[in-house]
Amino acid sequence: MKTIAVDMDGVLANCIQQFINYEFAETGIKRPIAETIGKRESEAFPNGRAYLYQPGFFRTMPVIEDSREALYKLCQEYEVLIVSAATEFPQSLSEKQEWLNEHFPFISWKQMVFCGTKTMIKADIMIDDHFKNLDPFKGRTILFTQPHNQLADAGRHTRVHSWKEIERLLLRKSQLEAIWDMERASAPVTPVISQYA
Ligand SMILES: [Mg+2]
């Protein structure tokens, strides 16, 4: 079974929308997404760095469209690991785990890899929105389109614009047609007690 390393921010979690929401709450001005195209977050949102330190920023991110259904299907054919940088903003670590448990209850704690740099990650496929993570990766690389990377040449990476595109790229026809078992995917998570606890 092949392994896929899936990023969170900008791939599962809609962090651009979250920045827009926080900026709107602070200033009353709703920045159009078009204004953020081709800009790093720090350029697009002058006060953005402060939002990253606010409790709840990572916990309340909107979910990117179609990601739950697609990831659930991928889990039937691949070993899926959620690989997310979570040590720069310390509160993000627990918030990201809670967020995954809420929105992706079919992802177990064993599939969550919270790290600093991603350069040590080994897998067959990586899905990410940042070149800094995809460029050093040895396997197949999928660039998830976000405003900050939208104008860049994808180079050797395969650019996708949606989770529907990822489904078409990585799933067999039989899996594409599989019925999305919402009830099962939304089942409450049974807490697993770590053997190392
Ligand atoms: Mg990302």
C-alpha cells in the first residue's frame, strides 16, 4: 500500500479564509481573496502573524471543500498520513489535533505527524501547498493551488485546484464511484490509549 503525506494548512484547512475572517473581525474590512493572489501571507495580511498566536486560530479553521470525502476515499486505498508543521506556534499542536478529530474522525492518532520541518518525511506521494515542502521531497509531488502559489510555475510538481481533481488523479474508477459513507465517517472517535502513555 502506498503512503500519502497530506498537509493541513492550505490543503485540508482553509487558512486564507481564516486570515480574512480574523482581519475582518479586527478591522471591519473584508479583503477579497483576489487581493491575496501571488502574495505570501505576511504580505497579504499585515497583522497576520499576530493572528497565528491567538488561541483558537487553528482550532476554528474552515474545512476546504470536498476534502473530507476525498480523504476518506483515499484512506481506503492508501496509507494516509497527515503531516503538519505545528511547533512554531505551540498552541497550534493541540488545536490541530482537536480540529482533525472533529472534522476527520476517521483519521487516527497514528496517522497524525506534527513536526517542525518536513524534510525528513518519507512517503510515496506528498500533497502540499508550499514549494519548500515539495521541492526536497523524493516521491511524487502534488501542489495544491492556493492564492500564494497561484502565479508560480509548478515545475516538476503536479498542480491541482481541488480535492475532486486529487480524486481523479489518485483513485481508481471503482473508488471514485464509491458511496460516501457519511455516517461511518462521522462516527464518534473511540479514544485510543497510547501504549507509551
Ligand atoms: Mg500548507
